[in-house]
Amino acid sequence: MAATRRSTPTLFIIGGAEDRVGKATVLRRFVRLAGGRRSIIVLIPTASSFQAQVGEAYTDVFTRLGAPAPIVVNPQSRTDAYSQESVDLLDAATGIFMSGGSQLRLSQRFPGTPLGDALHRAHERGAVIAGTSAGASIMSRFMISMGDEGITPRQRHSQLSAGLGLLEGVIIDQHFAQRSRYGRLMSMVAASPNLIGVGIDEDTAIEVRDRRTFTVHGSGAVFVLDCRAATSDAPDARRGAPLMVSGAVVHSLPAGSTFDLAEVRLVEFVEKHPDVTVALASAKA
């Protein structure tokens, strides 16, 4: 039986390695968005190479945070993604959580299948769709499926694959500062300047409302890269060459930042310190 919950379409996109044993600020927020004690959470551990362990770990943390034990949906092949039983479970969920691992496993099983369609329906009716690491990358229409790490952007050192398209107009990268992924995100966005790059640190999440505005949660920061007005030699650079990119606009957004992806601008920053909360609103350009 399909859930009847109706609210603002919400994505909760985590940069990976979120705290599970301490305050668990990021996961606590997900559980709250999913409905807390009344939530129906479906866990998708498909991306992981250690699916049983991942299932146990998230069951422990979600129940510790007050949610009922999650229901596991774990297609092992594209054929499994046509299971009506699994589709029905997603249709009843108030929260869906995709684990980390290999985003290529997710892209093999979800985009263009009944399970992928069920994720879109859940998003439309207001269930919160969350993903960490690989589960974060799959949210966008196009995702970075592999690529070299480092600060310098290089030509053709990264690869794009099909994602779910729950969030249009962006490319999401994760473990951003910790794995030095600035260069690979810059190379992707410089080559496709109509897309906005969003790099998310570990133990950090963006809560995206109405496919447009996001708020940052967690201990790290979110990096937004805008190359719409930049100049680049991406069309002509040889394979492996350092890319020339001039005029890119970057935004570094810690917790308390609210950002408009459609207008690509800061909406509000509420500075988070132990003893100080200062609200600063940016003027609309």
C-alpha cells in the first residue's frame, strides 16, 4: 500500500563517512526528516561490497536515533530491479537511504528501472531520499563514476555516467576535501559549464528542498563551482594535460549556509559557534 505522506520534495545528500557513533548530527537530521519514530525507512546497501555489514551498521544507528528498524531493499542485478515486492516497499517508505560503495553498481540497477521510477515517485510525494558517498553521486542526472584525485584539473581523467536525475543541472562529488577532488570536479564542470559542481565534505550534508534550495548540515563544508562565465581550453587540451580554467566562481559553504541552485547565490548564512548565532542575509543580485 502506497504511503500518503505529502510534503516538499526533499533530498538529503551526504559527502560520506558521516558520524554514526557520537552525536550523529547528519543521520539524526535524516531520521527526523523521515518521520522519527513514525518513519518507514528503506535502506539500500547495494553500492557496498559489504552489504550485510552495512545493513547492520545503519540498523544500529537508525534505531539508536529513535526510528524503527529499516527495511532492506538490495537488488543484485538489473533484473532484480523489476521486483514488484521491492517497488511496493519503496512506495510505502517515508525515507530511503542509499549507502556508499560503488556508484556504478547503483547506475546498473536503478536508472531506467521500476525501482528507479519508485525512487522518483517517493521524491515527488515528499519522502526524503538520502544517499551517502556513492549514494550521493547517483542523485544527479550525470555523475562522476571514476576519476583521478588531486587539485589540478586535467583533461579526460574523469568519467561521467548516468545517475537518477533526482537533482537536475548539477554534478555532485563526495569525500571532497578529504580525497582532494577539486581537480576532477573542476575538469567536469569546465567541460560542461551549464552544470553546477557541488562537492561535499565527509560528515556533511545538503538538504535540498523543491529541487532548488539547499541548507548545509554537519562538520565540514560544501564547495559550489560555477563555470558558466569561465574561459577554458577544455575543447582543445590534449588527454592528461592540465586544464586552463579562468573566471570560475566558487562558494565555500559551512553548516548554516542556505544556497539557491537556480540563481547560484547564497541566500542566507547563520554562523554556527558554541556561543554565537549571527544571521546574515545576502542581497539579491
